[in-house]
Amino acid sequence: RKLLNMAQKTVLVFGGSGIVGQGVIRALLENACRVVAVFRSAESEVKAKRRLGNPPESALMTVIGAWDSEEDAATLKTNACKAGEITDVVSSIGGWWQKGPVLDQSLEEYSKVHKDLLQSHFMAAKTFLPLIADKEGTSYTFITGAAGHGGMIFPNAGFVTMFAAALMKLVSVVQAEYSTKPVRVNEFCIHCYVQPWDAVTSGGVSNLDMGRAIAGVVIHPTTSGASLQVGAKNMEKLATTGSL
């Protein structure tokens, strides 16, 4: 299922071992994009590539590394750029957390979750958005979640609510600061339960279908500076048009 001929696009994907990230990679590959997927460990890389059917390196290049510090991020950028000129970035970073009331947590736990859910997005954008910002036809897509809207949606998941909301504010600031640049900076906020493409249950949506919606935003140059609120009912429109 190809939307356009995207053989000239090289898309850097953060979070390739996650459920959403796997769907994004597969959707980009089926649309003839070259993908550079970032993994924190060789183990997660092997598992993800096997899950994707071990695509050839000509289609999927993988980079193993951290981006927690400026030094690590610089090394990661050097290695990622060996794949060629990066045209787009999808930042699908962060997992779930539900361990109790926030004020019962240690400072160590606070710092860990902050790094996983917010700092990681900041460092990814700080490292790679300036790299593509002045080039026509480029895009940077932040993947966020509905937990950042309103009050606390899930019990004992306060850190998720806090840092998801902070990430949304980070995105809006970055969009404002880069509004005069050619790069399209978008937020893709997921409002549904995403599951692996071969294990979708009642009430869930396939990560491949969600990946196709995200790929649509990357591929079609129709949306810029947007905060896209995405659920099961409007995924297909995004996949085919890149806009709502």
C-alpha cells in the first residue's frame, strides 16, 4: 500500500522497539521510505528487526546508542547520518508508568521517569531538529498521548499525566520557535489503545494502522504546526491525506 513514491525520504525513528514505533517503521517501509531506527540496545534491535521480517539494510538501517547527554547525542547523530541525508524525524519515545501517588515516589524515580518521558524527547529534538530545519520538504513529528490533556485520567499514573502535559508544552514552544523555518513540526496525539498488529482485541487499534496515519503526516506535505488529535475514527484520513 504505497501513498507516494518516497524513495528519496530517509526517516529517523526514535522508539523503534515500542508498539507505536514498530507500526511507524513498517508503514514507512511499505511506502518506500528509507528508515533509520534508533535502539538503545542490541537486544531490542534484534527483536525489532525480526518482528519486521528482517528488512534489508538498503531499506532499514539501525543505530544503537543513547542520547541522554549531549556527548551521547552527538555520537548518535554522527552514526545516524551515515545513512545519508535525514529528511524527517518521528519521535515515538516513552513507555507507561503506573506505580502510585507521585508524592510517594523517590527523587530517583522522579528523575528516571522525567528522563524517559520528557528529557528524551527534548534531547532528540535538540540534536536532530536543527539538522533538518532549514531544508525544504522536511518534517519532525512528536508522538504524544491523551494522558496529557485535562486532569489525571488514570489512577496512580500521575507522572505520565505530568510529563505528557509538559511534552505538549515543549512541542508548542518548539513549533512557535521554528514557525519561520521550512521544516514542518507537528504533534501527533494518540487518543486510543494501540496494540500489535497481530494481537488486536476489542477496543484496540492496530499499531500498523496507527503507523500508517503517522506515515501519512510525514509523507504528505499538507500539515505543519498542527496538534493532531488522533483516534480510531480519523486514522484512515491521515493515512491517505496527511491532514484532518
